[in-house]
Amino acid sequence: MAGTPGGRPAQLPEPIPPIAKKTAWTLHPWPRRLPDGIWAPLVAGSLMLMVGGLGLLADNSLFLLPSLGPTIYLQTEDPGQPSSQIKNVIGGHFIGILAGYLAVFALGLASEPSVFELGRPTTARVLAAVIAMVLTEGGVLLADVSHPPAAATTLLIALGTIRPTWRSAASLEHRSSIRTDDVA
């Protein structure tokens, strides 16, 4: 009989209780009695307005990146998920930015046109994307800050949509933003 060394049967873990299905009409805990179908879109829109407004106030810096959409979606749709936690959001995007910059600078692509400007991928940009994704995935796993939208951030840089210049790197480091003239 399989079990513990003393011959007793192994204790089975308690089953995980089923999670109630969340719908658009599930009531949000705060503010009371407001359905998630109303609450989540209002919060998502407010967050997007806040981030865009900060970009306008900060010398027209580009804060609204495509990867911010999925980040806000995670924050409003499923805030209890580990990937929605603020340490994962900030840590994941930081690692994605760093990985993208490392890949592009290592391959000397900082001044090369983006795949979108060319209308086709180049071998160097594909290689930069591979390197950036490997570094991002490894980095977020090692740092325990999993955040899937960080993969979009690293690809924006590796594919050349965001021009990784030393100036934009300094801007990211000091202001956590990217200047509009550094975007393709």
C-alpha cells in the first residue's frame, strides 16, 4: 500500500473550492452595488486618461504605449491575479525595457529603421526580438515579477517602434517615459 513510511495512507490535499464565475453583472465590492460591467470600463478609462494626462503635463512625453492597454485591462478586469500586482507591473515592464534596449544596442540597431517603416522584418530585428524575449522571460521569472504585457514592451523596442537612443534610455531611467521624438 502506497503511503507514508509508517504504512499509513498518504493524506490527500483538500480540494480547491470552485471560484464563482465573474460576469459583467457581478457586483463590485467597492463602490457597493455597482456591477463590474460598469465599474471596470470606468476605471480603465480613468487610468488611461490619467496616464495620458501625465504625458501631456510632462513635456509631451509619450506615456501611452500599446502595452499599457493590456496592463490596465489586467488591473481592472482581474486585480487579484499576481500579474496585476504593482510589483509585477513595474518590475515586468522595467525588465522588458531593459531587455529590449540590451538586444537593440548589442546588435547595433539603434539607428536602423523599424520593421514598420520598412514594411517587412529584417534578420537583425527578428534576432533582436528573440534576444529581447529570452531576456525578458528569463528576467521576469528570475525576479518573480511575471507580467505578460512586458513582452509587448520589449517587442516595441526590439522591432524598432520605440527608438532606443541613449537619450530615451536616460529619459526612461529618470522619468519612466519616452520622448515623442524617440518613437518611430
